[in-house]
Amino acid sequence: MLKKLLRKLKMQGEVFSIEGKVRAIGRDHITGEIVSDTGWSKNLIMFGTNTGKDLILDRLGGDNTYTLNITSLGIGTGNTTPAIGDTTLTTPVAVATSPVVFRVSNVLSFQFFFADANLGNGTYKEVGTFVDGTQMFNHALFGTPYVKTAGVDTTIQVDFTLV
């Protein structure tokens, strides 16, 4: 019923959209100086059963099975182009929890931190956030792969914008 209502609103010109972008920033773990930045890459908000946009519709309709709180971020080495129905990263390597969250106007930002010791050196190509630690919300490939080296702390920032 809710999905029919949203379709009707869309036909009447009421458009609601959420867009996302992601970047990785590496900082020297002693000085805090930025040593790498992938720049912003667009990400894909999932839309399959119990993922991304489907979770939003469920919550609006009173289905509280999942909190809709983004609680974790996975980073991996996979380079398969994200698809709307993805439920996991292609090649997950590490997970960060407890993001710093802030909102400015219509942009909600999440910053996930990996200390140098908690993310192995390597080349990372994909990232995704998860609701309640299990349900994928978004999936992205870095436009420029993130190369993590020794002595570098990593911050992954994910922004969601309502348009």
C-alpha cells in the first residue's frame, strides 16, 4: 500500500530521492597529516528485499524489523560494479563500527575510522554501509582505489543527500 502511495506521489511530481557519495582519507597516524585522499565517488543505494531504499519504505510503513540505523561500514578489495540488488561486498576485508554522524541541512554524513593496526596494508576498491550491521544500505567503488600503507590511519566518509 505504501509503495502504491509513493508511486502516486511520483506521478504527481512529488519526487523524493536519496543520493550518496564516498571517499577515503589516509592520515599519518602520528602527525595527522593527510597523505592520501581518493576524492569523492558516487555510490549506489540498494533496493532489494531488506536493503537500502526497501528498508526506508518498510520503516515508513510501520515495519520495525530493522532500526534503519547505519551501524557499520565494510571495506574490501572487490572491483565488481555495484548492482541495485547487492546484499554484501564482493570481497570484504574489514569492518568499522561506531561512526561519527553529523547532519547539515539535507546532507547526512558518516565517518568511519580504521586505526593503522586495524586495516591491513593493501589496495581497497569497494565500500558499503550496513543497517544493524547486517543489511546492506549502499555499495560503491572508489573512483581511485585507496592504497593503505604502514603508519596510516583511515577515515571513510559516506554522505547521503536528500534531493
